[in-house]
Amino acid sequence: MIANAETLELGQRPVIHLIEDDAAVREAGRALFEGEGWEVYDHFSAEEFLAGPRPSRDACLVVDVALPGMTGLALLEVLRTERSCVPAVMLTGRRDAAAAVAALKAGAADFIEKPADQTTLVTSVSRALEHARGVRARQESRAQAKARFETLTLREQGVMLKILNGELNKNIAADLGLSQRTVESHRANVMSKTGSRSLSQLVHLYIEANAVD
């Protein structure tokens, strides 16, 4: 797949954490995912997974709902309280609409019945990885935008908000008790510090910094 090839070129293979108590299913899953060029770690229980370090890069969980001990749904709840952004594809051995709804509400990317069709499973995991990459990219872009605005002084921030509100320099000067030349200087600093070459760029950057998912 294209996404996998791009990641491999960067030397960072996606990591799949397969959490399943059935050894045969774990073995089959490992073979399937490694065949996609992905790195695979398998765990026989949710507790074993939680005992290890959390995934810190391009990763996806493939989790059986009906695990012994802590269930797959309970695991998702724990990860959600930890504010984990790692996607999870849930597997179930029986039709259970209530469990499917609960899993999706808990943040699961997909819910697949076992025995899972290999193409369906690989496609689901690929989509979950791609979606997570998009989320991370937006978060990084937002953090960078916020960092630019944090370089502004309080006065520059005040001037910027009035600029974004469409106010003219002379009106800003009158409102803030400043000379027009001082406002122009602050305006130039705002544009320079944020890397904006136009008012349109400044507006888009401000929207990006304050966006919410």
C-alpha cells in the first residue's frame, strides 16, 4: 500500500499491537500484518499490554473485545482517560450491536467480526493509521501556529485582535491611546513574528491556532 511504502522509506514502520488471548489468532495476525511490512507486538491480555510502554509513534491497536480479565472495551476506556491518540480496531467473535456501539463511543476506529476477512482487516487498520496521521498533523500544525502567537507581547496581541476585527490603524490608535506610527510598528511586528505576509495569512494562522477537533 502507498501509505506503508512512504512510511518504510522514512525508516519508520507502522507498529501494530495485537491484543488477543487466542494464540492461533495472534500467530495468524502477526503473519498478516508483517506481510504488510508492519512491525507487530502481540499481547495475550489487556493487562500485559498496559504493563508495557505506550506506543509513541505510528501505531494501531487490534483488540479482541472479549479478553479474559480486563475486556477490550475496558482497555479502550483506560486509554481514553490517558488521552491516548492511538487508534484501535476491535474484534469480536459474535454479533453484538451493543458492544459495537460501546466500542465506537469509546473511540474505536472500527468493529470487525471474527473470523475477520484479511483484506477487510488490513484495510481497516490502514484507514485507522491514516486517520491518526491526519490528526497528528493537525495537532502539530496547531501547536506551531500557537507558538508563533505566543511570541507576541500583550500590546501586540491587543493590536492584532483589532486588526483581525478589520479595524483601521487610525481607529486602533485612537482606541488604545497610541500614535498611529506606534500601531503601525506593532502591526509590522505581528506580521513578522507570525510569519504572515498578508492579512489573509494572519487570519488563517489565527484560525488554525484556535481550531478544535
